[in-house]
Amino acid sequence: MPAATHDPAEEAPPGALLAPASPPPRWLSIPPAVFYGFTAMSIVGGELGMALMLLGLLLVRPPLAYPRGELTRLLLPFGVLFAAILLSAVVNPHPLANLQKSIVYRLVLLPPLLLLILPHVNPRRMLQVLCVAVIAMGLYGAGQFLFGIKFLNGSDFQLPPFGGYYRASGTFNNGLTYSGYLLLVAPPLAMLGLAEGTRWRWLWLAGSALAVVGIFASLSRSAVVGLAASVLLLLFRFSRRLGLAAALIAAALIAVLAVGGPSLATRLQDDPWVQHSQLLQRFVLVAPTADRSAMDRILIWQAGLLGFLDRPIFGFGLGNNNPELGPYQHKVVEAHGWPDYQFTVGYGVPLHNIYLRALFDLGLVGLLCYLGLWGSVLLSIARGLRAAGPRERWEAALLWGLAAGLVASMAAGCFEDNFFDGEVQTIIVAQMALSLYVAWRVTRAAAERTARAAAG
């Protein structure tokens, strides 16, 4: 780690490193704030924020804050994944129709917009707007969970009661979308609350607390797994020994559950305490014999692997799981001797596993590009954390929180197609771009400190 030239006791205002060197027109801060606020509302709202950011950049034309080639390096993994999606569309039958479906990755435009505008605004203000939106959405989600209210949702949205409660979905139309969104924002808000030394800490902590409550109120088991993964990562922030011990325990627990989990869940099903609580059953009954949703997922995963074996290099093209996956689902149930089996989620649905989804849609080429994007972002965060000095405590806390949110999303992705869910994809890509920018600013500041120390 580079040597710090500042006194460790010296205090810097929270997020001071991220403040713009010279303030641009004040209204330029509005578009990214609108974007972050609207990500909690709808896809349309997020796209409105993107359009406003583009308009602001075109009108102000701020100077490029990055050295030559640096912006290209940051954006390259996004472009490589987009190229893999386009290649898969073109090599498959009906390329024009495939290209139309590939618009689901339209958010390839978001990283350059954010990376160009972030040096000229205060990201701290954007995150405050996001936190307020999360608090509002969390309170609404709590009302859904307790009372089934849905006045902000579409008329076709249904909230069937589950064990006396309702599955919260916030301002979205699906509980999995709601929990997938909250997974990405809860850890950074929590870390900012712990790092903040002003009254704003209560805003961050309130936002993170409501986000965690919303995750459980969504009744999404995959999100609970993701939340556990984020907590495990953050343990390393406070104690490496504790984090390593927790990681070893988690690995052993996963191994035990992989072998004995289904039989344990079956035994739990007969427990009177579990039988009297549908809500408890939701989280403990994961055996295929006890949970139709678990059985559906296993069969869908098997179908996805069969399809991948047929087209291993470029897959079937993004968005072609319907109808391409359906015949493989039929093959799987026939192989099991269940020709009359009916999937509760239907035929040709997404695979409920983002990695299998990448294999089926984009083949090995697409999966490698997808993992390369995530790996590049996490590597940048690690570099930023190594370079962070004592004056960048707030920025380091933000990087830890962003990393934990992204890891949570990756863990939940073992059971959901979260990256290709429009609203969740928006916040994933936004948090990736923010991570890259914050890490770049921190490493640049460290390099400048080192240069000054060498010159002095």
C-alpha cells in the first residue's frame, strides 16, 4: 500500500475526494440524481434519467477527466460483453429478430454516461437521493408485506397472501425484482452509515435497514443467500481472521447442505412448528419433494444444460429461451418418466440461474465475457481498497459496500436471471460504473501522493 503523506488523525469531509475540482453548472447534478432516484421506481424512470444525463453532457460538454486511454480501459469489459451478445444474435437463425431481443442489454450506454458525468458532480448527493428513494420504497414494501397494499403497482399485479402476510415487491411488479434491487443498495448504504461522522449517518442506516427488511419481506430465498454472501465479505473488512473463519464455516455448511440438505428439509416438513407456519416453510423447505419451486428449478437447469450441449459456443441468442428452452424441458421430464409433469412457471421461461442463462443464450463465449466483466470490476475495487489512505475512509467504505452488493447479486444469480431483469440490470450496471469511478479516483490520489513524496 502506498505510504500516506497525511496525518492519520487528520479528518477530511465525507466523500471529499469525490467532489469535483471545479463546480460545473449546478443543474448538471440533477440528471444523475434523477437517474438514481428513479431506478427505485421503474425502467422508464431510469431511462429518463439516462436521457437527462446525455442531454446534460451534450449541453455542457465538460472536459474529459481521464488520461488518454483510461476511459477506454474502464469501458472495455462492457463493450466486450455487448459484442458477444451481438455475435450470438448474428450467428443464430433469424439474426434481425435476435438483434431486436438483444436490446435487453441496452444499458451498455449507461457506463459511459456515468463515467463521463461523475467527475463533474458530487456522487455523495446522488447516493443521498438514492437512499431517500430506498426509504420511501421500503416503507411502501413494508405496507405490502403486512397489508397487501398495491396502489403504486400495475392493475394486473397480484399479491396473494402467504402465511398471513403478502409478498412485498415495492414499486416493482415482482418480489424477485424488488429483492434483487435491494441487494445491491443495502450493503453500500450500511457501510456509509458506519463510516459517516455527521448526522447523515442516520439516513444511510435507515436506508440500509429498510432495504434488509424489504429483502426478507419479498420472501425471496435467493436474496437471503445473497445477503448472507455480502455479510460474509464485509466480515473481512473488520477482521481478516473472523472473515476467514466465517468463510470456512460457510464452505463446510454448504458442503453439508449439498449432501444432506434435501433430507433435512424433508424432516423439517414433518415438524409441527414448521407445519403451522407457511412463512417459515417458505425459507426452510427447499427439498424438491417438499417444494415444487425447487423441483421446477432443478428440471429447468437440466434443460438449460441440454440446450447448451447442442450449441456450446454461441448459444441460442439472447432472449431466445422462449421458445427454444421448451423442447428441452419436455426431454427432461420424459427422461425422468414424468411425461405429464407441468411446470408451475411454464415452458420456455428463463432458467433461474444467470450463469446457465449466459451459457444457454450466449454459449461459452458469452459466459466468459460476462464473468470477465464482473471480474474486472471487482479487481478495480480491490486496487482501490489497497490504495485508499486514511483520508479516504468514506470512499473505502463505499467501495467495500459496492463490492458486497455486487457479490450478493452474484450469489443470488445462482438461482435467478437477475442481470437480464431490466430494473435490476440498471442498478447493477450503475453500481459497477460507480465502483470503477471511485476506485479510479482513489488509486489516482494514491499515485499523486507517492509522486509528491518522491519529489519532496
